[in-house]
Amino acid sequence: MGSQHGLMLVMLVCLIGLAATVLLLGALNSNTVKIERDRKTVSALAEAKMALIGRAAADGNHPGSLPCPDGNNDGSADLFTGNDCPVYIGRFPWKTLGTGALVDGDGEALWYALSSNYRDNASAEPINGTAPGSMRVDDVGDQVAIVLSPGNPLSTQTHRPSNRISDYLEGENADGDADFSRQPAPIQNDRLIAIGRIELFATVSQRVLREIQGNAMQGMKKYYADALAFPYADVDGDGNADAGKLAGMPSHRAGPGSLFFDAATRSMLLDNDWFSRVHYAVSGDLKSATLQLDGKALTMLP
């Protein structure tokens, strides 16, 4: 009788241990799934941000500008209605940006909000990093673009799939104003990543400096190849180099002693008022020069 009782105790202990193991494995598995879901979300948001910054830096007419959001979920940025984007918050335009379809850890397409003054349209000129971004994230302003992960639908979001913001985003992120929030709450499961103006133009400015540096056909490189010296600076803003002046702005008039740029490059730099923002300094012997913009510097030597 005693041995049977002991055997039952051993079996009971084993069953309790097995149940505890099952519970532990279930918790670990659930945690692993959550970690992987979060990893996918973070990765998708980061890829979208990199694509937007890269696109802004590479834009031909308006470096620093960004595409309209995708309002109908076809993957492409909406075309302008007049001079404006049809919507300033919609899906992330992955076809336009060439990323492939980006989804969060719950399989939902990313959303994207744009500061209207950074739309890729001539009516927004000059686009050169001087205008503050119009959006705020948790009261931090000067945001140019925001990418959002909507996550799984909450209990009140019963109409997916749709193109309504409130079916995917919640709280501050769904009310149509310029304020957004990344703070988790019982009624909000959105995740987001923002692009601030200063962060964006840290990359864009380097592209602009390289344009002024130029190549064998235009800019500083062509000038030096032709003259075996760098040009004097433009100090009065008329676009012409001023003889003997070693610091000021880059010239662009293509007259005697001034830089030449092809029509498209000159238009891009002039229309967005980049020349006035770039500080140019040349050595006394005209054999070295430096371009500076937004804390970025480019030194040029023979």
C-alpha cells in the first residue's frame, strides 16, 4: 500500500512538472513570436525610412522633397491634384520608392505621413532645409515624414481592409492633424519612425555639395581643369565671382571667372536657393577650396 502511495506521489510530481514545462514552453514560444514580430516591424520601418531619405537626396529637381502618400493602396504615390497631394497621410508608396511591399510584423502595410511643404512640387520651392517640418511626434516638432506600423486591428477596428485611417491607426495618429504619438496605450498599438528636417538634410546637403563640386563637364572640377585654379567667391549674390574675394558664395553665371552648370543643375540649385546657403572659401593661391552647408564640408584640391 505504501509503495502504491509513493508511486502515486511520484506520478503526481511528474505531472505537475510536465504541466509547468508545457506552460513555460508556451510562454517562451509566445515571447519568441512577439520578439520576431517586433523585429519585422522595426526592420520594415527602418527600411522605409532609409528609402525616403535616399529618394529625397537623389531627387533631380527638388533635393529634400518627398513623394505623396498612397491614398488608394495601389503601392504608388498619388499624383498631384493641382499643386497639392490628394492626401498627406496614406499608405507607404513602396512601388514608387522601389522597396518591394513593406509590411509590419502583423502583415499590415505601412502608413506614411508627409509634411506638405516638402512635397515634390514647384509650388513648394524653395526646398532647401530652411522650412520647418509641420508635424510633431510626442510634442517634438520639425518632423518632415513619419512612417507608421498599424499592427493588428483593435476591437473597434472592424472594417479592414479599407483605406480609412481610423481602421488602422489610433488616437493622435488617426485624427488627421499634425500631431502623432509613439506612446503605447490600451487603445493604441501603432509603432512609428520619424524623419526630422535636420536628419534629412544631413544627407541631402552632401548631395548638393557634390553637385557644386561638379565633374569634368561643370562646377568646380571643370573650372579647375580649365583654369588650373579655383574661382573667387561671389560676395554680393549676383551670381558672378568677385575678383580677389576669397570667401562668400559659389558663383554660377558662367561668365568670366565664374562657374558653369548645365541648365538642369543650375535651375535646381537656383530655384531652391542653394547657392545662397553654401559658404565657399578659396585659398590665397586659388589651389584649394572648401564648400560648407548645414555643418557638412567638402574640401577640394587639385
